[in-house]
Amino acid sequence: MDEKAILIENKAAVPKEFNKISHRYDMATGMSQGYQADLNYSASLLNLKGHETVLDLCCGTGKSTKAILSHISTGKILGIDNSEGMLEEANKKFRNECIEGKIEFQLQDAMHLNFLPSSFDAIFMAYGLRNMPDYEKSLQHLYTLLKPGGRLVIHDYSLANTWYARPFWWILGWLFIVPFCTVVSGSSKIFTYLVKSVFKFLQPNQVKDLLEKTGFKNIRAYPHKGWRAPILQAFYGEKE
Ligand SMILES: C[S@@+](CC[C@H](N)C(=O)[O-])C[C@H]1O[C@@H](n2cnc3c(N)ncnc32)[C@H](O)[C@@H]1O
């Protein structure tokens, strides 16, 4: 099998691949204009009041955690990822907040989370769902973990159903993301996987349908602003 296709077939190996680039991840994503601002926008859709317990699933080095943190005062964020390297970076970045107990990072597989049902007021999953081997099972699990009235935001690349979204992603992915991020991080495998996995991922209407099938209500899709509108979405859903 093509060495770089293996991750698509075996998504459980994705976090191990992130280990290899964890110390360069922030630099690589820093080249993507608006990366943090996009996360901030999506996190704001959770409409947090400040006291909530929030799950940041597939938190990586904590860029998504940072987006939630500005909305939390007395509450707590649990950042989960299955890459030791990515969590090490996150722990370094939020040492004080971890000591205060405002943030806690844990190594867990997002497909087999070790939490009781109804544990969270809100769940943020940024660039995570696409990496799950079974999207529906993952969303069912998240539904169970939310308290009644809880809110979910999925932030991910999802190619709009327009003629130009796929060619646009092809150009962005193969001509910019893979070459530049490979130079910065020293590894091409995870970025090649990124480009391919986005082509294979669900379109916005399919994500909305899946959220509905899973039981979520008040489902909405928010395309991001400007040139990212055809490729980047935030999906919102509530548990009744
Ligand atoms: C693209 S990064 C996103 C990090 C962060 N949310 C952000 O927005 O910058 C995807 C993360 O998902 C994690 N991941 C992938 N599959 C996972 C799984 N099954 N369980 C937990 N984490 C997983 C990877 O280790 C990686 O850190």
C-alpha cells in the first residue's frame, strides 16, 4: 500500500504521526492566515457564560483550548488528545492554568473516552471529527457525554457543494500546505494525509444530516469568512 495512504486506512495511527511534528505544529499552523482567529470564531458559537465544564476534543497543542479559554472564568476545560507530543506542548503553554485547575490535559482516544454520560456543558472539536474512523459513532459518543441543553461545535475542513471547492482545496493543499508545512515541520506524511482526508470527508450538508441523525437539535452550519468559506465550516448542535 502507498505509505502515505496508510493513515487514511488506519486513522488510529494519526496521533502517533502528530507526535513527530508536535514541536513544529504551532509554526506550521502559524503560516495559515487566520488559523487562531478561525478557532476563536468557532469557539464563540458555543455561547459560553464562563462557569461551564468544556471538553476540547483533539486539543493538540492547545490552540483550540486558547480559543475556549477567553470565554471561561470559573469553569474548566478538559483538553483531550491521543498524542503525547502534542499534549506536552499544550501543557507547557498552559502551565499556570493547569496548576490553577482551570485546564486539564489528558491522553485519551477520542473514540473511547473515559467519562460518564452527561459530563459536559459544551464540546469543541476542532480539526478532530475528520480524523475519526467512524464519524457517526464519534458523534453518538459526544451526544451521550453532553448534559441536556449542552452544545457542540465541530470546526473542520468540509468542502462546500460548489464546482470550485474541490479544485481550490487541491491547489491550496498540494501546492501550498504540503510543500510549506513539510519544510517547516520536516515531515510530509501528516500533511499529505490532511489533504487526502479533506477530500474524503463529509460535505457540509452531510455533516448536518449526521448531527440530526445522532439526535442533535437546532443544527446550523457556519461557513468561515472570505477565501475560507468554500473549505472551512463550523457546525453547531444542541442536546435537548
Ligand atoms: C489538526 S490537530 C488539531 C489540534 C487543535 N484542536 C487545533 O485546532 O489546533 C488534530 C489533533 O487530533 C488528534 N487526534 C487524532 N485522532 C485522535 C484520536 N483518535 N483521539 C484523540 N486525539 C486524536 C491528533 O493527535 C492531533 O493533535
